Amino acid sequence: MPIPSDNMLFGFEPKLTKEQREYVDSIFENQVTIVNARAGSGKTTLAVACAAVIGKPLVYIFSPVSEGKMGFRPGTQQEKEAEYQQPLIDALLEIGENPQKAIFDAGNMEAMKRGTAWVYPKSHIFARGTNIKDSTVIIAESQNFTKGELKKILTRIHDSCTVIIEGHTGQNDLPNPTKSGFQPYIDHLKDESWVHVCELNVNFRGRLSTKADDLNW
């Protein structure tokens, strides 16, 4: 089923482009949606909005790229990872959610007492040995994961999950961009009946952002 006909998706539904509608409908219709999306295309905001409508806990997985530094910097895991959560925070604000209430934080006892948390951000570094069930999973900036890192995550996910793999083949922060697993996993999964691959090609931030994004590697 596509997005429910009576759901306005936090006001985004009437404004969706054809590409965005394909993306949103896929999230509701398929177990796995892979989106190759330009900067500023709305990929994270729409994914988080869909997750809120689906109503399952949201697991937001990101790559800190400099994995080795995560273990040595001072602070809690939450503090170490905070800088990588800004796209998630922005998306929550776009749908009218208070990130301080929505994002799980083991150090925020007041929020835990309120029981309002439904978003669980984590680095792929901490995925080994875990099981992810009955959740919506967003794998953010997937071009910054190696093939091995994506394999580590995807093999943790049960079929009771809705999975959104978002990335952009035109941007990469890995020291060696050829190690990215994003395109290899697009090629590996694209022919499965429960997977849909789509693109978002419009950058809504404006001409500077769009022109900058056009520069090839």
C-alpha cells in the first residue's frame, strides 16, 4: 500500500514531486527502499516523516567515517555521536517533533520517565552482535559505509523492519571513495521483489548548492 490516502504526511503530501512520491510510496509498499538522492532533496526529512506515520521505533544508523576516533574521544557514546545526528534533528523539527523528547538518551532520566522517545540513533560501530526487530531503519549517508560495514548492519535486520537506505553516489567522505558499499548494494539488491531503488534529483536548497553538487570527483 502507498501512503494512506487520508494522511497529509505532516503537510508534505500535497507538495511532493513525482520522484518524492515514488520514494514515499515505496517506503510504505516495500521492505527495503534504496534512494540515490542529491543533497537537499528531502531524503532524510521524508524518511523520518514516513517513520513517524508507520509508528514503529526508528533506528537511525550513521557512519562516523573516522571510526578509530570514536573510542578515544572523551564523553559518553551519546556525546561522541551527537555531531552526526544533525540531519536527524533537522528532520524531526520539520515534522514538529521535539528532538530532546523524541531521541532516546540514556543520560536524560526525565525524558526516559516521560516515555516519549521513539528514535534511536547509533553508529554502525555498535551494531555488531545486535538484533534489530519491529523497527523502521534509516541507514543515513550510505555512500560513507564500506561494503563490509553495510553487510554488518544489514545482516542484523529482521524482516519485521522497514528499511530505508539513503545515500548519494555523487558525494563521499571515505578516505578511499572506491571502498563505498552503496552502489555495490544497489546492484546486489535491486532485482529483489521486496526492494525498490529510486532517485531524487532536485536539490531544493538553491542554485549554489545544486551547482556545487554538480562537480564530479
